[in-house]
Amino acid sequence: MRDVMSPDAERQRAVVDVFADLAGRAGYGHLMSPILEDLGVFLRVGESTDVVTKEMYDFEDKDGQRIAMRPELTASVVRAFVQHNPTNLPWKIWYEGPQFRHEKPQAGRYRQFSQVGIEVLGSDDPHVDVEVIALGWRFYEALGMRQVSLLMNSLGDESCRPAYLEALTRYLLDRRTDLSERSQETLDKNPLRVLDSKRREDQAIIAEAPLMVDFLSEETGEHFAAVRAGLEALSIPYEISPRLVRGLDYYTRTTFEFASTALTNAQNAVGGGGRYDGLAESLGGKPTPGIGFALGVDRILLACDDEGCFPEPATAPEVMVLDLVGGSEAIVLTDQLREAGFRADRTFDGRSMKAQMKVADRSDAPWVLIVGEDELAQGQVTIRDMQGDAGQTTIDRGDVITELKTRLGA
Ligand code: AMP
């Protein structure tokens, strides 16, 4: 696992701020759920997926309870929904935070990574699907990302998925020995996931496999058509990706993925989600439709780097205070600057003027205020332009705030 250092950490937080603003304006409340869950929460939703069976960090706690560090948040959110039973439906929430998966770390794939997401429980209106997908789309737009494609599929529901699974399983079993060893294993546990294989030897078989879209019941087909019509009304472009299946078992009907075409490696998925109309019930709640998405903050920022958008927020101070006298003057001046709203930092340790100037230089602060013996005696401060050609002058101590405001404004 890695440390996210400044200024990358500030940039991650700025992404979350953009997301929180969008979600808040769209009527989503913030949910902060625990990082640890009872292991059963995830076992019940993803028994046949790698995320749950191979990649989860789980352990026994001091009471002997089996605990998992969350590998994703949808299951936690639905667990919270079942537990608190909110009556105001649809229940719309957004979240952000770290997820944990024991994967082989590589560019864009980490063992601890950060996601933002939303979930809506209590309505299967296709306009909810449209709202959810559109919010993801608008978020990428707000970050300045232009090279994002939206891939859509419908995975059907209990009215049509069993017939499709039967056809798919029959098709794959007939070609079993030609599949990669890994896909043969997947076939026994979850035939749908074979479609997600990127292995070369599987590709020809996958290309000819029966497609869910050809098996959709009338109702599911109409639901999917209504979702697509809504996206078209919003001028949000999408591609139908009939082999798109997602990493967890619980998805039904609308599923989607956001891919960055700016990211050229295999890790180009910057987000994904879908409907999970059976999940609340499998976690012990009343049958409740639901839909949501999770977007990967780390990977989004890699894509932003490639697109040249959403730069790091400024972390350099606007002003640096140099203390040549000791005593309390520099403490008081720095405090006043911060109280007045400036990003203000100062030197410590009473070193030479030259050494302190070096610190100021390295800080990238455009302005330096020098507290020296003479200045202190005359109730003045020296102000120095570090990046322009205004040079160095002394100003009255009482004018510092207004003077700095003018200079930074200019
Ligand atoms: P998932 O929950 O697998 O659908 O993931 C949703 C999004 O989280 C993906 O589209 C990625 O952007 C991001 N993501 C998933 N796994 C990782 C990881 N190991 N490292 C970084 N980002 C990830």
C-alpha cells in the first residue's frame, strides 16, 4: 500500500470536493460507513467473484468475529439501508473513501485506493438510472475530462436471465476444452464472468457467445430503452457493449462502465456501476430495487494527467514571514495573516538571513515579509517581491494586510 503525499493528497481531496458538490446539489446525502464489515456482508454478495474470494483482506478480531476490510462500498451501503430502514424513498446517498483489495500493485491498480460513488435505493424508475449515469458523466466533465466513453449493457433480471445463462452455459460447455484454464474454472462458478476474460485463447469463443441483449424480456428491454432515451435527451453519448459484465455478482438490468481513452494501459476503467435489484433482499432486507456507481479517484487523476486537466491545487504559501529578531513578533504577524485569510507560513530556528531567504525561495511564496531589528523598532516590516520586479520596501506594520491584499490582487 502506498502513501499519498502532498500535493497529490490535496488533489485527491479537491476531486472529492467537486463530487460532493455535484451530489449534494442533486439531492444526495452523505453516508460515512465503517471501513470494516462483518465478512458475511461481502460473502453474501460476491461468492463467486475474485474481489471477494481472492482479493479481500479479512481477519478474525479479538472477539473471534470474522471481519473484512471493505473491498467496495455498495454492499456496505445496502447493509446500512437494511439496518436503518429509511422511510423516505428513494434513499439517495453519496460516499467517498478507501477500499482494500489484495491485488498485484501496478500503475492504476493499488491495494488501497479511493473511490467516490452514489447509490439510490427504493425505485426502479429508468429515470433514476439516467440520473445516476448522468451524474457520473457530469462529474468527469466538471474535472475537465473529455476523453471518457460510456459503455452500457443490460444484464436482464429473473424474468430472462435464467434462460440466457442456460444458453450461455451450454455454449461454453460445448467449447470448454478450448477455453483457458482460468476461464474453465470461472465457468464452473459463474459462466457470465467468462465474458470478462481478457485472455487471448478465449477471445474467439467470447466473440461468438450468445448475448444477453438478445434474451431480454419485453419489460426489461423497455426499461433499457427508456434509460437509453433519457441519456439521448441529455446528449450523453454511449456505446452498447453487449459483453460488459461487472466484477460483482449482484448486478441486474442496467450496467455501465466509464473508460478513459486517455489511459492506454489495461487499467482504463475510471468507474462503473449498475442496478442491483436483488441485493437488499440477499442482505436480509425487503425486496428493494437499487442502482449506483463507484468511480476510482486514483485512476481518474492518472487520466487527468494524460489529458492535462484538473491540476494540483496550490499548496505554496502566498506569503512567507522571515524572523530575524526572535521574540513574539513573527508569531503574532503570521497568526494575523492566517486570520486574514492568507496562506501564510514562516521560518523557524533563528538562522541567518541568507539561510531563511533560501527557505522562502524554496517555498515558492511570491511575497516575503521580513521582521528585522530596525523594522521592529520603527513599527515597520520589510516586504519583498520574490517573483516579480517590485523589489524590497518597508511598510508600516499596520498596513501589512491591506498592502498584501493589493499586491496579491495585482
Ligand atoms: P469496481 O468496484 O471494481 O467496479 O471499481 C470501480 C472503479 O474503482 C474502477 O473503475 C476503478 O476506477 C477503481 N478501481 C478498482 N480497483 C482498483 C484498484 N485496485 N486500484 C485503483 N483503482 C481501482
